[in-house]
Amino acid sequence: MKIFSTTLIGLCFFLIGATLNAQQVAKVSSPDGHLQLSVSVENGMPTYAVTYKGASILENSPLGLTTNEGDFSSKMKFVESTKGEVKKQYVQDRIKHSFITYNANTLTCTFTNADDRQISVLFQVSNNDIAFRYELPMWGETRACVVSKEATGFRFPSFTKSYLSHMMKPMEAFARTSPSYEAGYEADYAINRNNSSEGYVFPGLFQVGDNGWVLVSETGVTSLYCASHLSKYTDGVFTVDYPNPGQNNGFGSSGAQLGLPGVTPWRTITVGETLKPIVETTIAWDVVDPLYEPSKNYQFGRSTWSWIIWQDASMNYEDQVKYIDLAAALNFEFILIDAWWDANIGYERMEELVRYARSKGVGVFLWYNSNGSFNDAFQTPINKMNTSIARKKEMKWLLDVGVKGIKVDFLGGDKQETMRLYEDVLSDANDYGLMVNFHGATLPRGWERMYPNFVGSEAVLASEMLVFSQHVRDNEAFYATLHPFIRNTVASMEFGGVVLNKYLNRGNREGQKRLTTDAFQLATGILFQNPVQFFALTPNNLTDAPSFAIDFMRNIPTTWNETRYVAGLPGKYSVIARRNGDVWYVAGVSAEKTAQKVTLDLPMLAGQTVTLYNDKKDGSSFMESTRVPANGRIVVTIQPGGGFVIVK
């Protein structure tokens, strides 16, 4: 009896102590009440937890920063909290939806550290999204600090599965240009297997058992901060990691130099019982605003691009004329002329080529190497974009000649130093009426809204690796089923796809064989969203590709008014619907090894006759008219390595 009493008393003291050590200090819910976030203080450490419809999504997860002016991750005390709301409507022309309504409840929690300095965390909770950031005031006369580390973490229940792409090591890959967000994915992994030494890039997708799906990312990164990523899984938690100091050849701080008062970028969490909120979220743009006015009304569209299939040898005047003519024949708005144009064509003849393109109604994008001293990339033009004086001189020439945009390559890094270069290029380009696409680059973080002339980034294992790697060709369908749920749902993705050559080379007779169908390729033109699409079509496709495929490409949009999740499972298959004006495109691809019959719920097409692009069992693609039943439910068969598109 005595032993039992002592044990019971000890248990009571343990529970009392646990309660004292983990004190909930504030709570906020989404407008519909389903998504709830609570803030606690555990042994001097601020934490937060998330539930959705009562089910645990994130267990108590750490908050806080470490700066050269004090530690704000431990020995913290809660001061106060305030609540409010945000209601916002905006129009955006380069993302998955054109008209967005954003309503969120807000919670601001203020803490003091051991030196009695304050810091606040602002949470915004909408029906399926959480965005939060740190807000740092002035501390006395201190007007600047360096943030060296972030304690922010994501503690998922132990049964969670992950869908992640690892961060590349610095100063590796081609010409020491990594990291460039060009790694594959490990899908449906137990989270304790996520042990990559460099961590994992944003966004990261997680399936929390039957509790729901979660997408974690960040947005609002400008020249005022570094970009970040997820750490490897350590002690039950993923934390926000800053760039490896070795990036950009070791130049520049891996933390953030911040003026006070100042704020960090937003960390975002999207939650849903299904993948629908993941696909349809706009949180990356909801919490940011344009940083400057567009200098002109930028026009987006489709582009030809010789380099992707015809490679370096096509960087000559005659081949570029062929691709200008191809663009004109396809009713495309642009041609992209890639590396070595300055050496092989020259500035004077380039002016002539731009005039020829203009006579055909085709605008020109020109490629540039971003490099000054970051890495060993040697392609030219070089040393034109990395300094203000050289950049403005070059952009003045581009404006005078009539070039519409630039593609800037080989940035390779997430340091604040690199973020400044991104912003400087974008801002200067806007002054000269130029659109900007980045290649060999980081994930865009709200940039479609922040920078009006930004028209996309690669930041994915894209079409060029289909040309170079058998492994990537073997896994093309697998990766394609992931992008609509992960990479492309938070930012534009310039994939450079829709390959209609049977072989990924100029001869199109042998060599790098494409393993997916024509219908699959057409589907990716809808699934992969970017306001300017540099498609991989070649002049011979006008005669050797199916005529219905060429006609489809003549009319394919690149901007959308609405995007809907239809069906899918990452790594298995994906089906997305997008609307341009009053025309709906429903596209799907499969990575399965056998044909899949998929029932699609398409109420917007109920009872209507539609055009279906699909595959036969032998892998050949076809076009036909079919009718969607009055209940809006239609069954479509997706062949292995195949795809389909429904248009109405």
C-alpha cells in the first residue's frame, strides 16, 4: 500500500510538472473552425501545434530565432497575444487562379528572452492554410541584427509519410553550379528515413496517416533575407535550415542581415483531408504584395526553343530562323535563343534576327549566364548580369533592339547575397520592359505576385535531364505525377517540355528514346503551369507528329483563370482541371505499370460533348469526340507511361 501511494504521489507531481512546463498561452482557428493552431511555452521554449477537424497534424513544434543580438529560442517568456483578421481580394495573371479571395484569422504572440528583449510571431490561419513569420522590433538603439539560425520546426506524428526532394550539395554538379533544385524525389517514405545531410528543399509534402495531407513551404523571400529549406529529420522534427556556408564558393553569409524593425519570410503550412487544398492553394501569393509597378503590360505565351533538342550546335543564325518559322507556324508568341548566341551569331546579326522574328509576329527571349564569381559556368554571354553597370548597359541594348525577355542561368544558391542578385535582375529588367525567366535556380517564393515581370523558374529536374539521363527518362512519368502536388503547386515551373520527337535528339531516329506517349506529353503542357512555356517542339514535328497534336499545341494556353484538383495520388497518377476563359482543360498522366481506369467527377462538363486526347494499348495516341454523362462522371483509361486531355 505504501509503495502504491508513493508511486501515485510521484505520478501526480510528474503530471503537475508537465502541465507547468507546457503551458498553452494562445489559440487561433480558421474562419470555418476546422484548422486550429495553439501556442505554448515548454521549459522556456515557444512551441505551436496544429489540428485539423480534431486530428493531430503537427505536434508541439519549436519556434524561435538565434541572432547576434540575442537568443530568441530558449529561456523565453510569454508576454501577450492579440487577435485580428485579414480580408483580401486580388487579381493575379500568372498563377493557378486569376481572382482570389483570402480570409484569415490572425494571432500575434509576443515573447521576451533572457535579456528582456521582445520578439513576436504573427500567425495567419485561413480555412486550409497557415502562414507565420517573426517580427523583430528595434531593441533600444539597435537598428540591425544578423539572424544566424532558426529554431522553427515541424513535428509530425511518427506514422507520417513524406514526399521530399533532397537539397543538392554546394559547388557540385555541372561547373560547380549546385544547388539548383534539380534532384529527384523520394516518395511515400517513413519520415525517419529522411536523413539527407543537406536536408530537403521546399516545398515538402507529407501524408499524416488518415489525418490528412500537409504541404510545407515558404514565401515572401526578397533581397532582405536568405531562402531556407528543411533539415534532415532529427529528434522527431524537421527544422528550418539556412543555406550551407559553402554555397556560392563560400562567399556571403549563410544567415540574414536584417534591418530593425524587420520581418522574416513567411513559413506556410497547407492542410487538407484530401489533396484538393494542396493543389488549389494560393497561400504563396496571398500573404505577399507587388514590390513595384510593371513598366508595361507584359504579355505571356508559348515559345519555341532549339537548344533543348538540337543542343549547342543549333546556336547559329540559320537554325534560329528555322525555329522562328516554327513559332510562326504554331502561332507561338516567342522564341528562346539560348547560350552562345553572342559568339555564334553576334550582336549585330542578332539585331537582324530579332527584326526577322518581329516580321513573323514572334518575340525573342535571350539567354544569359548569371555568373561572375559564384561558380565555373562558362557559357556566354557571361559577366553581363552580375553587376549593375554591366546589366543596365546590356538591358538598354535589349530594349533598343526589341527583345521581350531574358533567361538567366546558373545562379546556384539560397544565400541572401544570391537573393539580392535575383531581385536586382528583376527590378532592373522591369525598368527596361523585360520579362525574366530563371534557370539553374532556386524555388520562386511568391515572386509571381511580388515581381510583375517574373515569368518563371526551372527549379526542378526538367526536360534537359530527359535528354542527358536514362534514369530521368525511366522516371519521367513518376516525377510528372508528383509536380502538380508539390513543386508546381507553390510556384510557376518552367519545365521546357511537351516533346513530340520519338528520340530526344536532332536526328529523331535513334538514341535517347522517349518512353512516354504523345498524349502524355500534351497532358504535361496542361499539368505543368508557367506563364511563358518554352516548349520542346522541333521543326520536323510539323510533319512527323500527329496533326491533332500539332493543332492542340497551336491553341494551348499558358495562363489560367481557375485550377481544380480532380484525382490522383503522388507517384501514381495525377489529374488536374484548368480553365482559360470559358474553355476547360482536364489533363492526367499515370506512372503505373498497368492501364488504369479512373472515374473522374467533372460537374463543369456534365452532359457536354468534349474532345478527348488519349492512348491506345499499343501506346499510339488518338483524338475523338465523346460525351460526358449528365451526372458529370466519366471513366477514362490511362495507359502505362500515358496520359489524356479533355477539352471543352
